[in-house]
Amino acid sequence: TDFYTDGAGWLWVKGMADPYLVSEELDRIAQGLKSKGVREVKGIGLDDGFFAPDVEIAGRSASDNPYDAPVTALAANFNTVSLVRTGSKVTSAEPQTPLTATARRLAEGGGPGKKRVNLKQRSVAVGYFGEVLAAKLRAAGIQVGEGQRNAPLPSGAKRVYRHQNSRTLAEMVEPTLDYSNNFIANALFLHLASPEGKAQVSMAGAQRAMTDFARKRFGWRDFTIEDGAGLSRGNRLSARQLV
């Protein structure tokens, strides 16, 4: 995940689809920016253009369930929010995650109790990332203005920090299998279309890359893979291929 500053004093974030930007990782990002001398930002710009506009996971439904979360190139906490509502009081169900304006709106629109819901829409999910990042920067002692927008990285912006996730790929995959995390599975699936991060990712490109891999690695024929988590009813594998 790359961080830039522009001539207006804004901090810009260029997402490269790190699937494990949880709250604790955003704490590390805040400290990383502070170590590079960032003390004040006028606003936060968010660029998730690594994923083309056509990136939509086949088989996703409109439910609130975490497994239906959108997959975006910038995402906090797998594009889900964990909330507790008691009467009119709303709190975050995670001490490490601040309650943002978007999270509060989601909680107020639902029933009482503890729940984890997904952010549904790409623009909302990217905006939520910006809200959580802003809260983490302020907690680290960095002054943050109220401005925030989802837009392409402006030309001339200067990169000040590149964040490498503290987890290895293996450390991301293990809990993905334990908890059946569709978000991580599909983020990694999409990465196959541009493993070096040098080209914009399309859904069709990821499908071609996975198909070519399975043909070469396993010698498969007569199969269809539409997503990386098995959400789509268009996926077609034989029982032997699945095993």
C-alpha cells in the first residue's frame, strides 16, 4: 500500500489490494507515516483504481453477511464492521477499531445486539477505509483535516511511504482456510491477474489467469472458475477436480 503527499498537503493512498489491512495493521501504517515525518495532512485521498470498474465477485448477494463483502483494492477489516447496539447506544465491538460515521449509520439502520455486517458498495467500503485511517492517524498524534475523497492519485504526488503487511502470504492463507474468509480468497484470486501490480486488474483477467494455472498445473479440462472462493453458481468442477 503506497502513501503519497501532494502540493495541497493531502495524504493520498494507492491501494494494491492488500487483503489483510485490519485495524492493528493500520496502527502500524500510522507509525510508519509518522516515522517518515508526516505530522499533518489537510485531507485524505483514496485511489482504489488497481481494480478495474468491472471487478465484481460473481455470486455475491445483497445480504449483510460478511461473506458477501465487496472486494476492493483498499479495504479495512475485510470490508466488514463489527458493531454492538444497545437501545440507542452504538459502540464498536472491537476495542482496536474506532466507531466511524459510516459504522454508526450501519448500526442505526439495524436491530439491537452484536453483529458483523459488510459494507456492500465499493465506494462506501473505500470511504470507510479512509475514516478508519484518519482515526488511526489522529491517535498517533498526526493532525488530519476533514477532507476525504475517492479519486485517482494526482500527477506530481510524491511517495512518502510504502507499507508491506506484517503478515506473510502463508500467514494470510492459514486463517482464510480456518474461517472460510471469502474476502481474502477473492483478493488473492484477483491478484493473479497482475502479480507484480503493474497493470490494472480485471475480473476477466483473473479468471483467465486461474484457468491457465489449473490447466498447466493440474492438466484440467472441462471446468469453469468464476471466482476465488466458490460463491458463484457458475463454477464448474468435477468431484475429482475439487478433491
